[in-house]
Amino acid sequence: MGDECETRIMTRITDQPQVTPLSFKAQVDEHLGRLLANAIARAQAVDPSYAELLGVVRDQVLGRGKRLRPYIMLTAYEGCGGREVEAALRAAVSQELFHNYLLIHDDVIDRDTVRHGRPNVLGVYHRRFMEQGLSSDEAWHQASSFALLAGNAAMAIGFEAILDTQFPADRQLAAVRHVQRMLFEEMGGQLTDVAAALPAGGVPTLDTLLRVCRYKTACYSFEVPLLVGAELAGAPAPAKRKLAAFGQALGVAFQLTDDLLGVFGREEVLGKPVLSDLQEGKRTVLIHFALASATPAQSRELGRLWGRRDAGASELESVRELLWATSAPEQTMDLAESYLKTSLKALAGAGLSQDARSRLTELANFCVQRHF
């Protein structure tokens, strides 16, 4: 790939606009802190180890993060005419809890022990059990068990955040139904993603990989936060359909950018190891484009490097050079921008307030220009 193309892509994925006001993050964190403190107190009555587990969850949830999903939900709520902003904000913290539920489980699946530059729930317990003298296998098993339970608890508290607000029961039920559907579909997207990495699964098609983007990422990160906000505001069906279309397309664009960042991002900013995708041999749209465009020699070399558990910085640099040579990064970015355009077209027809539309447009552009 030429220097001009490389510069364009790296510029697009290394900008870092401030999309969520710091004051908003502070408000969300205040509500999250109260909700989790209450949960910890109730867990203490069950067993001290449960309260301790939720304390580890609290530390992860209140760590770094832009609170994008609560921001999306509250923006949709206000944009659809909702006026009970404080109640909506309390409900919006549910989206951060659902997000962390899925992150905690995802870390177990990916065998990642670090998030945002610090031990995640899995990492905290793995280190603890190793220090207690458990064998490596047993420490990993127990830490994974604790992390799975922690994720489930975060999910339960997320439902509580919605149901304990004073919105009409029919609106609450409609919102919870969207979350239930999201959780069901996300499990399918996660399974498809995991199965795609297995040798017996064959080479996944582009359609399969894009379905993973939709069901593993777009549904829970964008579509459902938008729909929960719209439901609590009592939005009409046409607005909800447009918001769903906006969220689906934007979520795919977001994930395509994430695939680029997983290889070309910086670990200290991403908050997770940049070697993860390489070591796992994760099948992404980026890798699909690379293999489709590679020469036989390039394909063999990529096959030799991709999926190596012992891969280090030198192997990562070799993969980066191979990907540039196939033009896969540019193809991935172009596809992300195409989905971005589709999302903005849907947003224009959703009938939101001008302020909400402007905020969501800014968010959409951020999603393909981000650098976490």
C-alpha cells in the first residue's frame, strides 16, 4: 500500500474527539456507584465472598470508559421527547452494566486478563489464586468461574436499573424486551465468532463476518440503547424503526474500525493487548480482505503468523506489513465509511430533535475516527 493510503487510514483511526462530556460520565458514575454499593450491601447478607466479587466488578465498571452506551440511550430518550431526564439517567446506567457483563464474559472467552491497562475481573482472581498456591490450570478454572458469575451479577443489576425507575410499566416492559432480545442475539453472534476460529469451521464468508459484527456488537452497543431510550420516551414505531436501522449500520462500522485498532492500535490507549487478535487467530473482515487479495506467498506467510499463541512484537509488525501490502486496511476502512453513510441516512429520517440528531451524528463520526 502506498504511503498516502496508509497515512489516511492511520489518521482516521488515531483521532480522539471528546464525544461524551466529562460531566455526563461523572453523573453516570455517581449513579453506578450508588447502585453497586447497594448491591454489595445485599450481597454481604448472602456471603462475604459475593460482596467481595461485586467489589471487583465495581472497580472494573468504574474504571476507564467513555460511557457511550448510557449516552446513546439518554440522547435517544431526549431526542424522542422524553422529559424525565433524571429517571432516564438512572435507567441509562443499565447499558454500562450490560456492557460490562458482556466484557467480563468476553475476557474469559479470549483469555484476556487486562483491560484498560489494569487487571480485569479474570485477571484479579487468576493472580489471587496463583498466589494462594493453586496449580496453573486450577487457578485459571477458578478465576474463570468467578468471572462468569461476576458477569451474570452485572447483568442482573442492569435489569434492576431499568425496573426500579418510575416509568410506566408498559414502557419498562417494552425496554426490557429489547434487552432480552439483544442478549439472545448477542450470544448467537458470540458463538458464530468463536466457531469461526475453529479449524473445523472452515473459512468464514464475508457475510458471516458481517453478521458477527451486527449480532455481537451492533445490537448491544447501539441498536438496543437507542431503542430502550425511545421506548421509555414513548416514541412512535416509525422513529424506532429508523433508530434501529441507524444503530445496526453504525455498529458494523464501529466493529470494522475495532478490527483495525486490534492490529494497528496502541496498547496503552486501547486498554487491552494489541496482540490478542493475532494470538487468537481471530477471523475478522480485515483478515478476510487480506486473504482475498494476497498472493500465494503472502497467504502462506499470513497463515503461518496468524493464530500463533507465542506471537510477539516482531510477528505483529510482520503481520502489519503483510496487511498493508494486500490493501486490506484500506478496504476495511472504506467499508466502515459505507456503513457510516447508511447509518446517517437512517438517522435523518428518525424525527429526532435537532440537538439529539447533532449529538448522534457526532457520535457516529467518532465511531470511525476513534482511538481508545
